[in-house]
Amino acid sequence: MRKHIFNAGPCKLSDSLLKNTSEAVLDWNGMGQSILEVSHRGKEFQAVMDEAVSLMKEVLSIPEGYSVLFLGGGASMQFAMIAYNFMKSKAMYINTGTWSSKAIKEAKFWGEVLEVSSKDKDFTYYPKGYDVPNDMDYLHITTNNTIRGTEIFEDLDVNIPLIADMSSDFLSRPVDIAKYDMIYGGAQKNLGPAGVTFVIIKDSFMEEMVADRPIPTMLQYKTYADNGSMYNTPPVVNIFAVRETLKWVKAMGGVAAMEKIAKERADLLYSAIDESNMFVCPVVKEDRSLMNIVFVMKDEYKEKEADFVAFAAERNCVGIKGHRSVGGFRASTYNASTIEDVQALVQAMKDFEAKNA
């Protein structure tokens, strides 16, 4: 029986991805070779890469003048790589929690950081109403906070280059790509298994805005753009899996359909939390993430947190334990999560509450 998986990442993946990738691992297209064994320089894999890029552009309506790249190192490598390439003297960062804090730490190696933060209230809201100075090299945002459960649902209008870490809400809603100079993220939330990083970057930004410093070849975005993401051997099976995800999203109705389902899942779970006498969500309502639903037990029930995790696991609901830095619970409801998954968790919550009230 397939479990109800709520892991923050690696996360639940679509059935079609699992089926098609597992078959390709054993024997890809009857070639007598695994996808793990083929040459990345061969025409067969080149076709996979080309289709993955083409589907990314189609599904996200990426305009002309942007490149789609696949890199290694995860989003965490991008924290350093972005500043290395594009910070000339100072940049602005919106700090919404752990991952943006790590991005800021890396940026400070290369210049001054102007920080706007929601740390004053334990990152339980997304900052608003701030000014963006025109003399910044770029503005960096993290659109979804996987640990604290906040999300921004608009594409900002700013007069400086805009860079977004969309690791955990990528493909979950329509995005006006033209408002961004760069979007990046690890694949292991909505795009595929861990091991490949996606970058969508405006060509003019990549070519014209680079800082005047020596940058190693493997840390230059243009290296990947000029070589079709194959300057060195790419993570072949991961890119294959990304293609399978993009095919699935397209078949499901695209990112607009993903957004509709995401809202239905989140509404169901948030309603159950808000109606509960045992559980509570600490995030302000207008900034509650559709991807990572964070909740805790009220003070009088705190000692029962571990019991609830075990109880939920008995109901085949796994991965709900909150991040080790904050505790509590976190249900990550990425694109492959179903209404049935959330219904099972909601029922487990109600049954546990009835049992322990």
C-alpha cells in the first residue's frame, strides 16, 4: 500500500515518474542498457535533455531571452554562486528563515547585504511594505519557507534585477517569468528526485551583469548555457525524472491546475487545524504556505507530540515531524500529494484528538 507521504524533501513523486524512471533504470527503451549506463553525449539522452528544456519553457510560459540550465550542488550551491557572479558591491535580501539566512551568509563574502527580515516574529509572516533602493545589484527572495511555512503569492515589481529561490513552490502556480532575472531551486520538492538543480536565467543578465572578478569555469552560469548544461557529465537519471514530472504536470493541466489542487489540499488541512482544540498554526493566515503546512500542539498537549507522530504513522501518514530546528509538525503537500493523502492526515488528527481530549 502506497503511504501518505508528507516529507519536506525528498518528497512524494508522481506515480508516472516512479514507473517510467524505474523501468528506464532496468532497461531504457529496449536498448539493453539502463538510463544509468547511457552516454550523456549520445543522441538518446540529448533528446531527453532537449525535451526537458522544451517542456520547462512550455509549462511555465518562459519568454524568449531566457535559458534553462541543469546544475549540480543543490540550491545551497546557488547561494554562493549567485553572489560570486552578480554581487558587485551590495544586494538586498528578504530573510524569511533558514534558507534565506544561509543565502545571506554566502552573499556577505562578496559585499554588503541590505536585509529585510521577519525574524522579529519567528518568521511567521512574509515581510511587506519595504522599499527597494535602486542602487542594489539585485533583490533576492525565497518564495516559500519550507521550515516556517510562509509563502509569497505575487511576482514583485522592482526596478533592479530580481532573483528568486523557488525550490519548494516551483511549478505550483503560474509565474510571470518576465519579472525575474533568475529563478532557481533544488529539484527535490515539486520537480523530481534530489540531485539536480534547475536555473531559469535571463540571457542579458547572465552575460552583462557579471561582477568584475575572476570566476572559476564551473561557477559561471555562461559555462552551462554555452554547453547545454553538459560542460561536465550531468545527473542523467535525475534530468530524465525531471522530464517525467514536466510531462505529468502538462498532462494534469499545467501549473494553473497544480495551483487549484494545492489550494484545495491546503484549505482542507488548514481548516482542520483552525477548527481543532488540540492543534494550532502559528503562521499569519495571509502568508500561509500551500506547500509546507506547519502546525503545533497547544501548550497543554505538548507532551503528546511524539505520540501523534507515531499515531499518524500507524495510519500510513509519514513525514509529518517538524524540522529539528523548530519542532511541532509539518505536512509538505507538494504537487504529487493528493486530496486523499490530506484526508487521511485530517482523519488521523481528529481521531487522535478524540482519543486524547
